Amino acid sequence: MSASVRSPFQINRMGTEIVADPADWRSGFDAVPAMALEEALSPDLLDLLMRQAAGASYIDDDVRYIGTRQIESPQRVSGMISLMLGHRDLFDWLEQATGCGPIKALAGRIAQTRANDQDELVWHDDNDSPDRLLGVVINLSDQPYEGGLFELRRKGEIEPLFSYQHRSPGSITLFAVRRDLEHRVSPVTSGGPRRVFAGWMMSRPEQGVRSVFG
């Protein structure tokens, strides 16, 4: 399982504070095209988003051939997050640290998986749209859970390149969206639900494409 590290940026209500040189992260991302970060959201912003996500309304969503989960409906909290993360400073840092770009927009929604022997997302890629550059997952779970492991691998291989279980509220995973990569989320076995904001950094705003989030 991959370990998380202190985030090289912190997102607050007013913008993004950059605290590390993106060049220091580039070689690591080239080797393993994913990263897990902690303390990327300011405490007050994290508290706000977790309270809003916990109080949101959710509906069942069956993603054909991939799995089941619940998604926020209407998408109010996800819209708030997209606005708060949609800063040019953050986009610039990610472009340099990952080599993925140009990043012009963020699209996503709140999704949750429950310990019900049904919810999971099996191996899949996110290449429904050529505009998707980076996948992003932010942990907004307000209850601990077991299971719900995120894994990323190269297509045709068995062993994952990267795996991470979100245990800290506000932890973030970022991963490259490419034709040669696929990912999954294992079932939650107890506790939870596993509640996350999940989506993509985009080369342009997404229009009319059904979303599948990790």
C-alpha cells in the first residue's frame, strides 16, 4: 500500500498556497503516475466540506459493467468543491509536477460506497473523454471504514502500481488518466460509508459526458 505524504500545497477558501517546488515531484510521478497527499485542505475548508457532504442527498447509481455506488443529487457540494479547487496556481503546479496539461477545468461529484456486499467499482479506465488528464479523489468520509481500497495498475498486469486507502479526512489521491492505465475501488467491508469527491482535472470543461468516478 502506498504511503501518503504532506501535501505540497494547501487549498483554502481564498485560493491555493504552494509550499513545494513541482520539479521535486516530477520524477516520482513519471515513475509511478499517482500520488497520495495529506493536509491538502485547510482545516476550516475541510470542516465545511465534510459537514456539507454528510448532509447532502444521495441516490443509487448503477454504472454499467463497472459497479454500483451512490452519488450526490442534486450536485451542490461537488459544485462548491470544483469552484474552490479551480485555481490557476493549483493547475499550474499540477501541470509541472505531473506533466499532464494544460489543465483548464475540474469536473467531479460526491460519491459514496457502503458496506452492503454490492457497492464497488471494478477495474476500469476513465477514457470516456479525451479531455480528462488527472483523476482526483478527496476523502470526505466522516466515519471510519474497512475496505474501499483504491488501486491503479497498467492494463494487462496483475500487480498494482499504486494502492491507497483513505483514512485521514481530506486526504487526496491524484493519478494520471491514460489509455494504458486502469483503476478500481474494492468493496467497503464494514463501517463507512466511504464518501469522496471524485473527478478529473480537464483540458477543457466537460460537456454532456456521463461521469464514472473512482
